[in-house]
Amino acid sequence: TLLAALTAAGDDPLNWKLLALTIIKRRYHSKAPEARSLKAKDKNKKEAKAGDGDDGASEGTGHGERMSFYLLLVYLQVIARTELLANDFAKKMCKCLARLAFPAGGSRDVCALVEHLVYDELGEAGVLKIQKDEGNKRALCQAVIEFVAAKTSVKEEGITDFIQVSSVSDSLIQVASDLLDEDFALIASVKKSSTSEEDTPSEHPKKKQKICLKMTQDGQLQSTINTFIPHHGRGGKSRKLVQSIAELMIWSRAACTKADQNYSKVLADLSDLCSAASPNDDKIVKCVHIMQTSIRRFRKQLNASSREQGFSLCTSFEMDPVSITLGMIKTAKEGDVAKLNLLASKARNKPIVQMISHRYTDPAKAVSVESMRTLQAQWIRIDSKSNDGDDLDDLLLQIQEAAVKATIKRLRDKIPKSSDKKEHKNIIASLDQDAKADAAAILVAAAFDGRCLLVDDADGCPCAEHPITLYIGQEERTITSISDVMKVLDVALTKERQTVVDSDELATTKDIQNLIERHLEPGGNLILCASSDVKLEQRVLTNMKTNKSSFHCHVFDEWSFRMDREKAKIGDITVTLAWDNECDLDLHATCPNGDHISYANKQGGGVKGGGYLDVDMNAGNYSMEPVENIFFGDAQKGIEANHGSYKIWVQNYAYHCKTIKAGSPVPWRVRLVRDGQTFEYKGECVGTGVSSNVTVVEFTYTGRTAPPPEAVGSALTSSNLVSVTSSMGDSIDSVCELMEVHHQVHEMERVRELVAREEVKEEQADEGTNILMADRKRFEVTNRERLYLTLSQLPSTFHQEVSMCFGGQSLVEYTANALAKRLTNDSMRVDLLNDAGYPESLVEIVREKMTKFGIA
């Protein structure tokens, strides 16, 4: 898929810029360094008028998807190195994404990418093969010779340049090294200021001091680089080698090691050893151990500092669980607490688990949920209060309600300040009984509905002036208070789901079209939260365009996400297995001719219409989000699966994970798609081998009877479907984008009116699918225009970096040129862009370009 996108981008720099920004948008999140920086700047400008210069970027406008960003960059590196493309844009994109990894993601992204890329480069250099053939010692020494010491040159500034490493890895290694330098400088400055304070006698010498976060005068906090930086003691055979080399490469650039006489001397000795005609492996290993000892000393300094702020909780837990205090947990980051909770639960350490539960006792400290999956997994029934006098259950429910309030507030804060005062009925709906989709619809509706007041809304709700209509299933739900929200959420998240869910449980095209035709008023907007893609008939799309109403579909399709990630194929019959741990489950199928398809025999059932196991996971590399897939026939080529009887079953091959003990049940779910229908099954395997076999379903297939889909595309797959937009994602950042959909549609409608011409109006009177599928010359309310709008709202530093990598005009300049030309031709004033909600920076560029066109 990535290679197809890169090939389609061709030699047009603008296409590559769009692709780069789209990838960055998928990673960018509200807690990223750049988002925090912009938020701090906005805070310092409170004296400005409300709404001035608000581009929505201060809290992030991305999806926060980490793994897809890692995989895309690693694949891009492979494509760039193998020169599969005729141009060098892939190399430029790798450099661009590497430079933006920290501002868009954080220190964890930098360290993870360094590890992935160093592993790739060790493999290319033949070091991993040496490790396999000659052992760890020889591989370590060869890696040191190739990557750390022998091939280095010292620049005038004294910075060591690792020639063997690619420029992409080099950039990320330098970022990690710079973060270390900044942390040590911060610790030194804070220590100096605290020393002067200690000279002043305390009024309460016996009183325990509160945790004091280390920060500079401008509010800069110590980073989390020490938590994620590569370390030679981590991982198994290959990973330990990669971590060791990456650790040496990063720390050898840090100012602290350069200033350390012992480390500098050993590094110089190591360079001399590696440049010899016959390097002595024993002496090289000795030098490496001395350098690792020095690094360990520096890490202890960072650990001691970070523990005072609540960082490195897992390290503290392993060293001394008693040392962890409630204050440390309260000031720690979400990811650190999640890892601590996992360790404490496995160790059955009840005090630590209870302290984590007490983390949000103060409602003012409550934070929003991070994803709909997390909300579903951690939800506590409202009626689960105990009667034994223990107030822990009450406290947990208070925390849960505070988190829901914080989530609603976070969503509500993302609603743009719009000048649209039209009386349009807006609908939020979830129709296919999916818990995550239902929860998202409820939270979004609560955030939009001005009647749903939170405790802090004493002066009224700052959002929608008119009520929002919410549909869950076929029922209209009313949420005018936080109590209503909690009750409706409780029903959605605790409802017993059937073990077998057929396609009747999912929202059909007919259900959605009935909702649109019965309840969506002219000029209104519908946001649908769904568990799968949506298609609408041409007549419905035509009516929506005529009535100037819009439809946005947000999909929580975990199946498609995992299948797309593994490039699983779709057949006339498709069977997919998914589970959520590192156990090695296997999907099996018996074909009509008796063939058995499994990991041992991936193909069966005949050449035409037979089946193939194209995805088999957790046999070697373990994943917490695995999927396996068998497809029969070919849906795209119109090849039917063979008729006859099929049997599908699941087997647990081995217990690989640490979270599930051997002999315990391993839950799974299977989706079967055939003849236009979708069936979902749930079950669990106990034990391993044949004894763990569980039959999922047996069925007889007599051929396809469902009619083929219409020519008009679906909400997700079509970028130019008029009046229909879409999005996808489970994270709260992706749900936050739904709060801007109404405003975005309004903006696109206004721009469409600004740029409309008489010949376009005449074309709109014609009948046919051309009305529904907008070409590139026509501005309509489509996914394509929404993409331009959302990408333009990313931080300006991202646009500048992309422009530096690919040259030519930036996307902002390209957009400004297009807007200036349209406004000039239509004799429209540039001030209309302010009313439409475009960023002030973009409006000023348009104003300047219009001046050059001769308009006063």
C-alpha cells in the first residue's frame, strides 16, 4: 500500500508534501512537544482577544497513532535504500519524518526509531549474520568497528560523525543526544538554584517537602529520554546487540561523556584499536565495558532526578516498591503509570494498585480517557457499589465520572468558535451496536449539546446553542446532564453482547438511509460512528447535495485496521481471527474437498475458488494485536469460492505471553464475511494443541446471491464523494476531530460559494454521477477538500520542515496562491477568509499575493 502511494505521488513535490504531512498528522497528538510548546505560547497571550489567531493546533490536531508511524518510516527507509523509485523523494521524506519525530511524537518515538533503524543497518552490514555464525562477542566487536569507532572523523566543532550510519539514523541519534544534554543542563541549573535556597532556614523544618518538578525559568521540564533510551541490558540476543550499539552511538555524542576524561580516553583508545590491521576483540570488549560503566553512572543521575518527579516508576518498583509514593504516581505521565499498574497487578501488590486508583481523587486532576478501547476495558458498572463499608468502590466510580467529565471537556474545547448562527438540526448516531462506537457517539453528543452542563459551566455551556439529537441503535436518547451521560454510557459499555453477531446487528445501508431521509433536515449535519465502512445509494447522495446537508462517517473498524496493517486479502469468503495477547493462536479451515488449511499447509481447496492463509502471527515475532486471515476466491476479480461445506476452528499452539498463565483461557474473536453478510463469533481456547481446539462455525456455501455494489464509492474509500466525509481511529485525538466537522463543512460550503462560477452552477443542474463525484477542478464538500483543510491546521514548523525537504512552494503558499487567484477572479474581499475561519497567518499571505495581482 505504501509503495503504491509513493508510486502514485510520482515526481510532483506537492504530492510528496501532502503524503509527508498526512503521515505526520497520523502521529501528532495533544501531548507532543510541539503541541505543548504551542499551548504554552497561547497561555502567554491571554491578553489577546478571544479567538484571535486560534488555529486549533495548540492541543494537537492529529490521531496519535504510534506504531503505524514507526512502520511507515522503517519501510520508507528500506524503499529509499533499495532505490525502488526512480526519484530521490523517498530519501527526502525519510529525513523529513526523522526531523519531525520528536516534535510530533516525543522522546519515545526517537528512541524506538533509532532501535529499528540501527537493527536494519546492522543487518545490512552483515553484523547480525556474524552474530548467528560466530557468536555475540565477534558480532559486538564488528559492530563497534563498523559503527562506533573505526569509521569516524572529527569535525572542527568536535562532534563525532558516524559515517557508517544513514543520514536518517544520524539525525535521530543527534536528537537523542541533544535531549540528554538539555536534561543534564536543566539538572545543573536547578541544583544551583536549590543550593541557594537551602541556605535560607525553613519555617517548618520537620514538615515533609512536596515533590518539586525540575524546570527552567521558561517552564521547560526534564524530558523522558532516560526512560526510553536504548540500554545494553535489554532484550534477547539480537535486540541486546542493537541496544548496546545504539546506546554507545547516542551517549558518545553527549556533552557529558565528552567532558568525562575517562570516557573520552577510552573512546580514543577504542578508535586506535579498531583502526589496527588485526583488532583485538578482547581489548575492544574491555573498552566497551568501561564505556558502559560510565554510561550507567550518568543514567543513575538522570534516574535520581526523574524519580523525584514521578518518572521511572517501573525502575523504582523493581528496586524497592515501598519507595513509590502517591505523590510520585500523581505527577507521573500516563504511560509510566500504565506500565506500573501492569507490573503491580502481576506481582499482586495491592497497595500500589490502590494508590494508582487514588491517583485522580482530586477531580481537578482528572484526565480524559486516551481511547474508546481503554474506556470500554476499564469501565466499572455504576451499580457495583459495595455495602460492606469500603468506600473504595465509591471512590473508583467518582474517578470514572471525573474522567468522563474531563473527556467531555476535552472534546468541548475542540469546538471552533463559529460565526454560523443558522438553525440546523445536527444528528449524532451509532446504529450497529458496537460498544466503542456507541460510547464515542454519546461523548460527542454530550460535548455538543448545550443542555448538558458540567460543574464548571456555571455561566452556561460555551458550545452549541441548539440541542443535538442522539440516536443509539434505533432509539433517540436524551442527555441533558452528566447523570444522563453516565447512565447511557453504562448501558452501552456493559450490555451483554451475543457470542455470535450476524450482519443484522450491524448498521445496514437501509438503516442509515432511513435515518437520513426521516430525520436529517435540509442544511443539517449527520455524524455517524460505525464499526465498518458505509455506502449510500445515488438517490440519497443526490438528495443530500440538493438539500445542502452533509454526512460524516467515523469508523471504529479494528478488523480493517489490523488487516490493512498486515496486508490481508479479501476473498469471496473471508475468515479473520483476532486476539489481544502474545499467545500463538492458529486459524484452521476445512475446505469442501476435504483439504485442511493451517500454518502447516497454507493453501487448499483447489486452484480456482480455493483458500489461502495469507497472515499467520505470533509464531516468532510476538504482537499484542495479532490477526490471522484465510480467504477463499477473490472478491476483486469476481472469483467465487468453491461451493460446499466449510468448517472453521481455532487452536492454541503455545502460551507465549506473560499476562496469561499456561492453562488459562485465551479469549479470541472471529469474523466471517460471505455473500454480503458479516458474522462475528467469540470464544476461548484452554490448553495447547488438539485439546484446545474450538469449532467456530460450520456452514454450507451455495454461491453469491447479494447484488454487487453501486458505482458510487464508500465513505472511506472515496476522496471526492460530494457531501460525504469520513475519518477513522480509536484514539481520543481522532474523536476530537469530530468536534470540528460541522465547522469544517461550514467553511467548505462558504469557500464553495466564494469560488462558484456560472458554468459550475449550470453543470450542477445536470443529472448523473458527475454531480456526486467531484473532479479536481471543482471545489466541493469532500474528503479531499477536508484533507487540505485539516493539514493546513498543523503547526507551521511542520510545513516549514516539509518545504525544506522537498523544495518549491509550501502547502500554505500553494493554498494561498489558489485562494488569491479565486478571490481575485470573483472580485471577493480577502476579509471573507477571516469570517470563514482560516488562520490569520494564511490570510496575510493571501492579502500580500492579492496585492501583487494589482488589487488595492
